[in-house]
Amino acid sequence: MTPIWERLPDYNALSARAATILLESVRNEPDIVLGLPTGRTPLGMYQRIVAQCAREYHRFKEVTTFNLDEYARIPREHEGSYATYMRRNLFDHVDVQKTHIPNGMAPDLDEECTRYEQEIADAGGIGLTFLGLGRNGHIAFNEPGTPFSSRTRVVELSESTRAANAEFFPDREPPSQAITMGIGTILESKRIVLLAMGSTKHEAIARLRSRKVDASFPASALWTHRHVHVLLA
Ligand code: GLP
């Protein structure tokens, strides 16, 4: 299948479209396994899902979720952790029960990565993954140069990624490491939806649009996947 490239008029439209894709997928497949992103971009999608669920009951009980990444050595309760983000923006508002986020506080982080991959395999793999786009083209926390075959592992964050996320850590230095699904892990998802918006992403979007597959631009790995849907605003 050719990748679908869809331009939406604005951020609201992008968020509404992404929320519809997610909710329709859950409706069609109540026990779907979802890969979920964090960051500013998917906030509108989560808001719409929560609002929809308040208006009309949507069953998330059988849904399983796997987050793409989590900071290392940041307690789950910290304001900047992705565990906090997910609780606030989705998990506290829907009846989802089977949620998974890498444990950045695990005593042995490498073991945690192996465990996470195993959990994904035990769930039967991921059916639909939503992704944001980093300014330098990163997906999850796979920075430029990451092999497309990479698996869940501990990574060093680039200075630009740390700077982009520094506002979420007003009380301390932004974390320098994270656990992330690998590009290979992400590409095994049956379907992928990439969300990209904002003036800080123009360069990354232009590179993506060129469709040149190159490890120096991690998001270009998506062009090797058969079922990718790109939503742009
Ligand atoms: C972080 C996340 C990515 C996300 C990226 C872009 O680095 N780990 O998964 O896609 O930020 O975030 P934003 O949507 O805030 O621009």
C-alpha cells in the first residue's frame, strides 16, 4: 500500500483526525494493541479522545497500550515523566487497564529493555502506533544515525532534544538518557500514523517529504513500511 500523506488545515483538524483514527480502530478491534506517543503534538488528540469518551462511552477495557519511550532515572511521579503525562492526558480518563511504559527507574535498565520487548511480543505485537516527529527527525527517542533494525534500548539524548524538552524539567537538568523502542520495534507495528505540526518542524517535514531513506533522518525509516499514514498541519 502506498503511504497516505494527508495535510490538515490546522492543529485542531489534525488532532480530530488522529483521534478519529484511534477511536475507530478501537471500535473495530476492541482488543487492539496500541503504540502511544508523548510530546506536545499528540496532546490535542488525547484531549479529543477524552472528550469523546465523556460524551459517548468508548470501551478501552480490552485495549493494550505500549508507550514509545520514557526518561531514565526520573521517578514515575515526576512532573516531567511520560508516566505522569499519560496518566494526566489519557489513562486517568478512560477505562484502559493494560498500559505499559518502560520503567526508567528499573535497577538494570538493559534488563528492563529486554523485558519490554518481551511484553510487546507476549501481547502479540503492536497493531497501530502513533508517532510524533522530533525537530531533528527523531521518532520516539531514536536520534539521527540509529540503525533501522534497532530494538528497545537505553539511549543518550542529543543536546537539541534535551533543549527541546527542558521546559518540562524546571527543577533540574533535563535527563540525558531514556529508554526507547527501537526503529525496528516500531516498524513491526502493523500500522503507523505519524503526526507532525508546527513551525519548528518545517525542516523535518521537508526532509520527510523528500522520501529519501537515510539513517541520518530516523523518520525516513517509515518509507520502508507498508501501512503509514502521515498527518500534517
Ligand atoms: C520527544 C518524544 C518524541 C516526540 C518528540 C516531539 O522527544 N520522545 O516521541 O515525538 O519529543 O515532541 P513534540 O511533539 O513536543 O514536538
